[in-house]
Amino acid sequence: MIFQKKRWVLKENEGIQFSEIEIHNLRLKPQIVNILNNRNIKTKEQIEKFLFPTIQHFHDPYLLNDMQKAVELIIKTIKEGNKILIYGDYDCDGVTSTYVLYHNLLKYANVSYFIPNRFTDGYGLNIEILKQKLNDFDLLITVDCGISSINEVDFLKSQDKAVIITDHHEPKGKIPGADAVINPKRHDSTYPFRDLAGVGVAFKLLHALKLKGYNFILSNYFDIISIGTIGDIMPLLDENRIIAKYGLKKLMNTNNVGLKALMEVAGLKMKQELKTSDISYIIVPRLNAAGRITDAKMALELLLEEDEKKALEIAMYLDEENRKRQQIEEKTIREAQEKLKLNKDKLKKKIFILGDKLWHPGVVGIASSKIAERFYRPTILFTELEENIAKASGRSIKGFNLFKALQDCEDVLIKFGGHEGAAGLSFSLSNLDEFENRLNEIAQSMNIFTFKPYLEIDCELNLNQIDDELIDQLSLLEPFGVGNPEPTFLIKNVIVDSFRFLNNGEKYYKFSICNTNIEAICFENTNESNEFAMLKKVDIVGKLSKNIYNSQRRNQINIVDIRENINDGCFKDFMSNIMYLSKCEKIKNIEHIDKIKWDNIPKDKKSVIISFYYDIMKMWWGFLDSKIKDELFSFFNDNERIIKHQSAPSELFFDDLLVTKVEKLKQFEEIVDIAIACDMPSYIVAKNQLNIPVYYFDMGIYMGEIKLNREEFINVYNGLKNIGFIPYDFSGINDMDNNKKMIKILIIAAIFVEAGLFELEFTYHGVNQLKILDVGKKVNLKETCVHKMVELILEMEGFVRANKH
Ligand SMILES: [Mn+2]
């Protein structure tokens, strides 16, 4: 059975019926209105602003604190012919910020720039550098840095320098004593939007100057500004959405010679249309590469270069640096994963902190983001540049504010800074354990679901609601990115037609959807190819797009997650469980069943929970409010443990695993400490398979209440033979409880199958007879393995129940 990989969370709009809204002569479909509503875009005015952003929607730059002071100071400096130094940063945001401010001021001012070297100068203002450059400037303007440089600014003031800080990093209490501090995240800020990138703040400063009469053609820079904004993973909302929308358009025919060269080298030149992902996965890594490996100045030089031939050379150099970066990064990720696998204790932690002397400080940031994504854990990777000092970079998951957590650990850190989702820090290695414990304590106090990967779904659709108009209207929500993800839809009860794998090595797949012109395609690797190839009916979470081939349009669902429709798969698994069980050996010493209660389950141990009946009961009792689910999960929820189903990937980082297809049990032996069987069949399987402690947890689910009797065998046999179908509420079985009835029917049917009497199909409603087989001789059903195993289970359960108290 194919299970979903993540928890599916449908954004709820309970009871709200969305109707069409007409804007700009366009009748917006109710699903679009629903999605916008989910994203807090509710009124007609908000919707119009969102779908049709224009530069008129930019906020007044003078709403930023200190903007007036900063502008006056710059005008004064220019008038007096004094020198300006722009102090930037080595990442993409820092480089683009520096470029945009420098390139515009160049027309009016005596201006120079400085991009620090990540390895020799470090992030932010550096006093040694400032000392060296004292004669080169009268006014220093920071971009994308400076908000924590209190001492450095004090030093500059003591040297009679004017200082303007422009930054977007979180201020830590006191802000520097500069002449002006422009940062939308200032605690006293009343600016309507706080998520500008460093380059966005630099743009606001230029905008403010423009309003004072400087002739900057800022629309020419939207491509560069959008690159910095997307590169710094800022949410594409409000002003950032305007920047990204115009930036992507501008990028198609940029006037920047260097950028043009870079796009050519990276293979973007041929594209008909550019997406946010082209910026984040193709352009940004190349602009960042030099700063990660050697020196970011080359990235800035590329943007400043006006000669096509030279620009191409720099672009090729950056492309090569990017390749090097990729190799170093992949090696780091591999090694970090090795460390996790070798250290089970680390693996069980909510927060990962890993380090290695040999790791490259330029890639620990991206490597940590990959580990965070793969394991769904906030991750900090560090390297050791100076003796005993860890230089680290961390990335978080949604809902865990890394910056705040670091703030709570401030006393064991040397330096830290950043945002909710990403941070840079350094600490003494002697504080490593203390730091790790403190961070994990913070994590332990949080809701367990914070650490459980989930998939947010915008809206549920019927297949017949997927049409050209809906897909075309969706494109109005672009550009997608952080803060405005591409909408995902839940589509249930999809009948799979002509399933095929697309290539051999990587198991991408594709199928048509029965009775529609829609195709579903998945670019995620799947390991369980056999199970996939047999898919019949599925529920899908996916994104919608159109595919035009030979001027023929076909609508497409890009699968994000998929599960086999519970109706079919669980019967298959239950039958395979019974068959598997019947081949297990008897347990010799049944007097020694190790019973365990929830209270006694060791909290520091990772466990595998085995439930023979789970899926089938879940189906029968309903998917969400099943009794068994509540019981099974109550302990784990109460104790903030996390359960993951056997079929989801990266089981390594879950505290507890749930296995319902018992033949798969063995493969988890390596990564868990104990096994907890929730029923007797599971106990027998676990005892047969595992070399770790196996406990029996009595959930009160007994096969013993399902006493098989001769009359019922005959009733089922005759039903299958004469009518060809046995419904699960079959009156030929005397039990009142429908669950027990169903399990009884399934077991009897399994015995018939083993005895070779019928070919059967197990469906949602009951058992279907496909073929009556000719056995030729009288069979003794009691001699079948299934029957013997049932007898054994009854015996063992009887023993357990007799000794219950
Ligand atoms: Mn930045």
C-alpha cells in the first residue's frame, strides 16, 4: 500500500461558500477566491492589489524611521563634495544592495564601495578594515549589514565620520548610534512592511532621494533588486511581490551586460518566460559562488562590467566557482548525514548541531538548509576556523524561530545574528554541549507537530473543476515563492490509467486519469516501484499546470504527494499480513510474554509500534476519528513523541515508527531500540523477526473474540460459491460488531484461498469471488497454516487475558 509521505493539512474554510468575484472584467473562480482568502487576501481591494500589483503600490519611503535624516545627510555630503563609502556584504543580497546604491550614486557623488571577504574580514563592519579606510570616506553607508555593529559605529563617530546604517536583519535591543538607522525591523518602526531584503532597503533609500529630485531610473534596476530579494529568501508579498513581478519581467531583457552574460552561461537565455525558481536556483547560486569559495568582489564586478567580452569571462568564472561550490557542498551534506547515522543520540534530537574542522565555512549555510529540509529539523552546521571556536550557520523549519532561540542562548554564544529561518553564529567549542542542550530544551517545550513534516493544501477539487480557465487564472497569483507558494490541491478518488515510469535510473512516473484529458506526473524518486505500478485508485496532492505539445493543450497535475485510496490497499495489506503470519514459527515459551504499559515505555528509546489490524480498522472506523488511532497515538502525543508510518521516507529522524505491513518489520531493526506489538499477531511476527526487545501492549484487540465456528465457514463458503459476493455485514456471521464480522470474514476467506478453493478479490464492501477452483479432493481446513496460526493466537490471547491482572 502506498502511503502519503507527509501529514496533509487542508486549510479550512469551514462553512464558507466562495462565489465568483469580478475584477477588471475578469470573473474570478470561487477556488481562486478561496486560495486568496486562505492567504489573508480577502476584500475586493486587497485582491485587486494582489493580482494586479503596480509601482503605485510602493509605500512612501519616508515612512521608514530616520529616512529624512539619511537623505539630508547624503545631500549634504554630495553638495560638500565629500566622499561616501558603501559597506556591503558578500552574499547575493549584499552584493546587489551594494551595486544598486553604488551605481546610482555614482552619477552624483564621490562614492566607492567595499565588499568584505567572508574568510578574512567576516560579516558586518570590521574595525580593522575601517581603520585602513579612514581616509577614503566622510560618510559610510552600510547595506544589508550594520544593525549589530554598535562598537564599530562608536569608533567611526569617535573619528568624526558620518554613518548611515541600512539593514534588514533583526535588531538585538540597542541599535547603533549612527546618524541614521534605516531598518524596517526596528522595534520602533511604523513602516507598513517589515520583510524587505537588504537590497529592498537600499532601494527605498534611492526612492527617497529620487523624490528629492535625483534622476534615478529605478525601474531599470528591478531585475537586480528582485535577485537580491529572492536570493535572501524574503517573502514575496507586499512590496517584495511588486519587486519580483517587475523584476522577472525586466530580467527577460535586462540592460545589465554582466547579468546577460551570466544568463547566457547558465542556459537561461533561451527561456520564453522566467520564474522565481530560475532566479533562486540558477542566478543566485552563481552570484553567491565567488563569495563562498574565494571573494564576492567578482560578483559585483560582473554587475558593473560594461564590456560584453569581459562580462562573459567573469560569468564563466562564476559558473566554474559554482560547480566547485556544488561539489564541496555535496561532500559536506554526505558527511553530515554520515555523522547523524553513526550517532543515534544525535539523530533523536529535535535540533541538529554538527561540525567538522575540515568543513568549508562558505558552504555550511547551504548544507545546513539541505539537512534541515531532508530531516525536517532545525540544523546548525559549524566549522572550526580558529582554535576552539566554532563558526556556524543554521537553518530552521517553519514554526521554530531560530533567531529567538539563539537569543535565549546568548550567554553561551560569542556572536549571532539573522532571521527567524536562518542565522549565522559563533561559539566556543567548550560550550557546545551546553548550547546543544539548551536549544533542545527550547525545542522540547514546543508543540510536537512543529517537528512533523506536513503539507499545506490550499483547497480540495473535483476532477471536473480542473479546467483551462482555472489553470489560466492561477497564473495571476504568480510570482510564486516564499510567502506565496504555488497553490496545492487535494484531488480524491482518482482512477489511475496507463501508469508508466518515465526512465529507469530515476523512478519518475506518469499516468492518465480515467475519463479525463488530465495527466498526473511525479518527479520525486520513488523506491517502491512494484507497489506503484499496481496503483488503481489514489488521492493526490498536486499543483496544476498546462502542457502544450504540438499546439495541443493538456492539463496536468504535478504530484507533490500521493496515497493509495484506503478502500483498496488496506485489504491487500491485511491479507498479506495474514499470509505472512501463517508462515511464522510458533513461539515456544508463551508463558513469557513481555507485557508493557504506556507508562513503562522508556522515553529515551526509539520504538517501532506494530499493529496488525491498524489500517483495516482505521478504514472501517473512519479515517480521522477512529478509536484505535486515538488510543494508539494518545501515549505518543502526550509524551511528545512522533510517529511515522512505515512507508514515509527518512524514518531515521522520527521517534517512533508505526508498522502495519508486518513483512517489512525487519528493515527497521537497525534504527530502533525496542518493538511494541499492539496485538498478538504482531507479537508473533516481531518475535520471529527481530533481535531487539519485543513487548506486548494490550490494546484490547483480540482475535479471541472472533471464534471461528463450522456454521459460519459453511455460510461464507456457500455465499461465495452461489452468490459470488460476501458483504462485510454478512448475516451469515453472528457477531454484532461489524469490525469483528469483517475480520472473521477475511480470515475465513484467507483459509479458503490457502486451501485452494477460490480465487478472491478483497474490496471495500466485501469479498468478491473471481473463480471457483477445482480441488479434486476433500480438504481439511483445520490443516491450513492460517487456521493453525489463528488457533495459536487464540491460545496465546487466552493466556494473556486470563493473566490480565
Ligand atoms: Mn540580507
